[in-house]
Amino acid sequence: MELNADNHLGPMNTALGICMCMLLLSAVPVCAGMSAVATPAANADAGEFWYRSDQPSARFFGGASRDIGRSAYPQDYFANSIKPSITSSGTFIQPEPAGDLDGDGTDNVLVGFGSYDASEYLLLDRIDAVSGGDGTVLWSVTSDANRYIYVAGAGNLNGDDKDDVLTFTTRCDSGDTYTLESISALSGDDGAVLWSKDINADLWGVLTEFDFNGDGRDDIMVQYKSYESSIEDDCIDEIYILNGDGSLLWRKTPSKWVYAYLAGDLNGDGGGDLLAYSVQNFDTYWTATIFAVRGSNGNTLWSKTASNKNYVWLYPADPAGDLNNDGKDDVMMQHERWNPPSEDYTTTIYALQGNSGHTIWSNVSTAPDSRMNAYPAGDLNGDGKDDVLLYPWKYNPPTGRYYSDIVYAKNGYDGHLLWTKTGTDMYYMQAGDLNRDGADDLLFYERSYDASTDTYLPTEVSAVNGQDGFTLWTKTRSGENYIDALPAGDLNGDGGEDTVVYNINYGSYDSDLDEFYVDTISAVNGSDGSALWCKSCRENTWIDAWYVGDTGDLDADGTDDVLVCTYIYNSISDRHILTIVSAVRGEDGSVLWSKSALRGDLDFDGALSPVDAVIALQMAVSGECCPDADVSGDGAVTSLDAMMILQAAVGNIVI
């Protein structure tokens, strides 16, 4: 099972290494799978960006934002019919929601433009901050020669009640080595630099959009990592917590911390706190430690340690929300004991008080060769307290794989059983309140293992009532294709959460990249599964929906919207590359605006043609100012631009 390159920060718990969500060119927060290691659930309110110098972009050719353990990079099946203007282009585009940058009450989008180098790395050289409602460019930043930029939403850094932006500048030192040179905070309003920090590091990570010290401004966590051979993993060398103004809140040089991630407000002081996970090798035995860390100063609130010397082990703990309604967020911990006589495991799930680490309740699984994980589920029964799902993993000796066929929904405050659900190799996701009954609901996925691709793929998605576990609606696969779904916010304005459903094209599998593509996306009513609208790929393309549930309200109509992305085949890379981004109204699927990676592509079909030249000429006559049409760069749309687009369409020039 591969780790996916997702951007949607849904709170799915995973069991296959920690997934790191990278913004714009990045890897997500959440994937499905099973191993002996449980991993922390992603924090839906924060963004995370990880970078390696030898891998300047983790998503080489675009990728999906879906939390399904796969991105989307297909082989081409239409190579003989692709237009020359498409195959000759080396450009790509990447979007990211940015919040309300200019304070006009609508959410905005960051759109990155770039190209790939000879090593097929995708490198951004321009970022446009665009209006969510009409795509108007608010401001832009560009990179210098031999330097490239990445970007992430940063929340409100300077206290002006507008969202701001972080940019990451990398330089090409030699060959395929790209070193992070600096991090800069930009004002969301006009792109002005608020502050900048020199970095000059190879492996680093940044978390944004959280408030550690409770001052009402968002803060930033920067981590530097290096490889630790004794445990065969990357460990954190230094952590810096920066205030929104760039000043240092605190710094720590931890010992063998593998992960450090957001945990909510564990001690009730109004600021965010951290959970950290440490592994140490003492030659004859190993230890694992969980630390709860005060976000305001880096001090330890409490810790838990286990050692395989005593046949016990701990895995990274999960933020669980406020289980006992004491105003503090709590934690779920997985404790495992090896039983030598019977050669099996006993797994105990502990619900722990966030401020002290004391046990609220525990649940033991003693099934032979089974393990158990916990998943924060939101408020399932509407009592104002967060609840949890417990799911044991069973081992299948013939396949050597683990699977889950039953889940237990439990009260967060006392572990009392609410309901159970059975299925075939299931995984789960919080979905918000789908049916408007005042309680959170869930999406359940049944999946099958495809041996030819060594991948788990969803065959059925069900919306489940959080109160009683009853099914609200179900979507099943079509033919040999597979299906997936994500909670999408309130698309139609009825007060309930809705969902986007994806049709995964099984024939699109790319063995080189171990990825699938999507040919249809459907917005469905969360309460009954009825269709709101549908988008299908046209010939020679694939589509996807990015940042579902996180895009925000782009046009200020009171409903959530969606970013729909179109991938077009590129012969230079022999891959489909993200070429068109469209902002789509959540209510009816109509297009608010589109952006193309191709300069002069004014009808947004992914190709330059005489039609684009005609559009540019019409703009020149009307006096319309459109940066996408100003290919000459003289600040106005004129007949020269129309002529240049026409010449580029027939291959005489490159613009």
C-alpha cells in the first residue's frame, strides 16, 4: 500500500507510517492501510509542508487531494490524437485554498505556475493570489533565476483579520539537489513581505494555521530532520515555534523524536499543544515514548513509555477531541503486549485526559493475531462530547495482510458501546452532520485488494448515521472501476454536509507511479445521496476535485465550493499533467472561473488555437484587461497578443 500525495486534511486515522501533507506540491495527511504501526490522525485545522532537497516536489505530475491512499497519474491512451500544442508544453498548474486574503468576506485561492526540469521534477516559478469569486489576480510573486517557490496558507499571522501566506524559496545547487533557502511570510492583502527567515536546510517541515500561545494570531512550527541509522528513520533535530510576526516563541532539540504533531488544546490554556513520538535503540532493547508537549513553551505535560524488553510497545497517539467535556482535548493511545506462550498480541486502547495523561477508560482486544486502532469520530450521539471508533485488525495468513471487518462506536467519555457495524475490509472517515440531526456522521468504505496493482481499492461507500449506525445511502462501484468519496462541506446551503463521489478508472493505472486516475466526480446530497451535479472528463483528459471540504466559499453565496482539476497528456513527460484548474460553485457545478497552465489558453481547453487568438482580439477591442491574455507582457491586451497567440497555436513561436 502506497502513501498517497494528498492535500485534503481530513481526520482519517492511518496505520502505515505518518503521512505528511505538503501544500501545493506535497504529500496529505491521511491514507488507509495496515501494518503493526498506528499513526497520528491528521489535524483538519492545520497545514503541513515537508520537503527533501533531492525531491523538490513530492507530487511529480499533479496528483489527487483525496484521502484514499492513491493519487492519480495514468498512462496515456490517446497519444495519437493529442494536439501538438499540448504535447510541446512543459507547463503545469497547482491550486491551493488560501482563506480570505483581502478581507472581502470571500475565500481566495493560490495558483502556482511552473514547469518541470530534465529530471521531471515539477518546479513553481510564479504564484498568483486570485479572487475566489472571479479569478482576478490580487498579487503575484515570482522566483529568481535558479530558484523556485512553493506556497502555503498561513492563517492570520499579523492580526489584521485577513489570512496570510508562507512562501518557501529553494535554490538549485547542483544536479538534482534543491536546498530550502528561506521562508517568507507575506501579507495576504497585497503580498508584501512581513518577515523572512534564512533556512539553508535539506530536510525540513512546516506546520501552519494554528495558535500555540493563545494570542489570537496563527503561529508556525518549523522542524529540521536528519536520518538516524540506529532506528532506521528520520528524526527531528530541531523544532522552532515562531510567533506570527516571526519572533521565536520557543526552540527545542529533542532526542530521537520521530514525529511531532498538533493535538488540540490539551491543557485548556487556549493555545494549541503537541504530541510527540520518540523511538530509541539501546542495542539489546528498544523504547517508545509518547510526549504531550505544552504549545506555549515546549515543556512536557506528561509522557508514556514502553519497551520491547518487557514485551510491550506504544504507537503514536491520536488527538481525540474533548472526550469528557472538561473543555480540554484528549488523546487516544494504543498499547500492545506480546504474549510469548501463545505468540499473539493483546492490544489495549486507552482514552487519556489531555492535561494529565490519566486514563478515562480503556478497551482490550485479545483476539489471536489481532491488533486494534482507535479513530476520533466527532460527536456521534449529539451529547456535546467527542466519540471514538475502535476497530480490530485481523490477520489473514494466506495473504499476509491485515483487514478490519467490524467497528465499534463508543462514547468518548466512558467507552460505552453505541453501536457496531460489520463489512468487508472497512475504513472510515468523519463526515460532519450529513442529515442535519445535530450529530456527526461517518463515511464507511469497503474495499478489496487488487493483487495486480498491490493496492486496496474501495468498492462501496456508505454514509452512516452517527446516532445509530444505520445507513443513510450507499454508492457502489461501476463495472471494473472503483469508487471513493470525501465530505465536501455544505454545497447546497441546506445546513447539512454534502459529499463528492469519485469514479476511479481502473484502466488508468500507471505502474511506474503506482497511481490511478478519476474520470467522473459527482456532488451528492449528504442526507440522501441524491445528485447535485456531475463532471466527467472529456477526451484525452482526466479530472479530479482538489481540497474537497477545504476550498471554502469562493463566491460568498453561503455554500462551499470545489476546485476541479483537469489533467492533459504531455508527451515530454509521458504523463498526464495538471493543466486546468476551475473554481466550481458547490450548489450547481457552474464554473466561476478557470486558470490554465498554458499562456494564452483563453478558452481553457488545454490547447492554443485560433479560438484563443479571437478571444484575445475581442478583449483588445473592448479594452478588457486580462493578465492571461497579455502574453506580450506590456500590461495591456492588444492585437499583438492576439497575433502572438495565433503564431504559438501553429507552432511558430513559444509564449
